Amino acid sequence: MKKKIVVAGYTIIERKQAGEAMVVVGHNPNASSPYVTWKAYDFTNFTSLNHGHYFSTRQEAMIDYFQRLAEVWEHYTPARHIPPKHREDDPPIK
């Protein structure tokens, strides 16, 4: 069973690490914006959540969560270089 984590009154309901960053979703039913997404970084042992985006619905927060995860994943995953395939109508390679 996962340990319940509460930050600034928000219970973390989703979290995923991508490279040296983690993105989380928090929920506080008593807040004016009950959902939040935050980022945390390896250099703080993932303990300092910041760069919050606040939302009124879980759906909005989850969309932002997955967008932020994609951005983090792209940033921390090196691009693979795949050479283009040679086509028969290309000039010969010298």
C-alpha cells in the first residue's frame, strides 16, 4: 500500500517520474482550485514540489499532468538518431 502524501493540503493522487523530474497531481476538496499539478526534481530528492498549475476539475488536471509528463520525458530522454534510408533514386553515396 502506498503511503499517503499530503503537500500544502493537497493529497497526491498520481505521480510519475521521467528522467530527473517527477510530475504529480494533487487533490484538496476544500481548495478554491481543488486540483493541482506540480513538478519535483531529482536534485531535491523529489521533495520540493513547485511550478504548480491549478484546476477546478480532475479532467483538466489529468490532461495537464500527461502534457507535463510528455514535456519532461522529451527533455530527459535523448533523441535517437536514425539515419535516413537510402532510396534507389538517391544519388550514390561516395
